[in-house]
Amino acid sequence: MINLKGQIAIITGGARGIGESICEVFCKAGATVALWDVLEEGVHTAARISKAGGTIFFQKVDVTSKDAVENAVAEIIAHHGKIDILINNAGKLINKPFPELTSDDFLEVYKVNVFGVAEITKGILPFLQRGSHVVTMSSMGGIQGSMMFGGLAAYSSAKGAVITLSELLAEEYKEQQIAFNVLAIGAVQTEMLAEAFPDYKAP
């Protein structure tokens, strides 16, 4: 088990799915976790994890809102004085054949999966020290396209964009020793996957 005692971590999209599991692991490792989500169920997720012995608090944050991000960051700094870890996990998926995807569909997906990642990262950078770490959740679909799933042109292209963004940030901030990494994972049986592909079960 990793030791994150004394570390302050922000985990976006933490109310359910992969984000919820990351929150649990980080709390068990000793981190103080700020669970960010636009979903009110984040309150219950934080309460359940806290009952198991974790130090976690919920902040209702729309990652597409610059004001919401700035206010949440300011609250963390006021109470804890620093941020050590950011997990960009919040995601948006629209499942439509490419000819049916509109510019608004692309914008909706990119606002969460790309622009939100950029905005949050910019917002916390002034508070990151040497040894801080930013991890962004991508997808294998962002590397090779969604070979298994049709209808994910907006989602997979956005996930490809954050891979490149993270590579650039890793280079730009290497002298400050702030790490940027991406996890490009395959299909995971989450609520978001079930909503987009009801008949599919991830292995």
C-alpha cells in the first residue's frame, strides 16, 4: 500500500465509478481527499468513505465552470494550505454515430474532458510544489480509437487530446519537478459505460 499521509488530493468525478474507487484507495493510504463532482451523490460517497476511516470532504464542482473551480481551490488552500495531487477523472461520454454528432455534442464532451482538465490544472498550478503529481484519466480509445465501440468519435478524440496535453505539461514543468501522467485504460463497468452501452458488460 502506498503512503499518502499528509498529502492533499483533489479527485474529480469522485461520486461514483472509477473516481469513487480512487477516493477509497487514497483515503486508505492516508491522504486527505477533496471529492469533486457535480452530482449531489458525492455527499453520500464521501460520508460512506469517511465512516470507514477516511479523511474526505465533498465539494460540488462543475469542472466546466472557472468560477466553481477557483472557489473550490481557494477553500482547500484556506483550510489546508496546499495541494499535492490532482486526479482528473471527471468525464463526459456521448454515444452517437459520427454523422449525427453535432458541434454542440463535441463541445459538451470537450468542455469536461479537455477544457475542464486544462482549467483545473491552471487553477492549482500556483499551489503545487516539487514532487506534486497530476494524473489524467484517458482511454485506450484515445490512443487507437474505439475499436470495440462505435459512436465515440467525440469522446475518444477528447481522450487523445488530454494525452498530448499531459505530455506537453510534463515537459513544460519538468524543471519544477511537477509530474504529469495519463492512465489510458480499457472498458470498466461503471455507471457511465452502462448508460452509454446498456447491453455491454466490461470483462
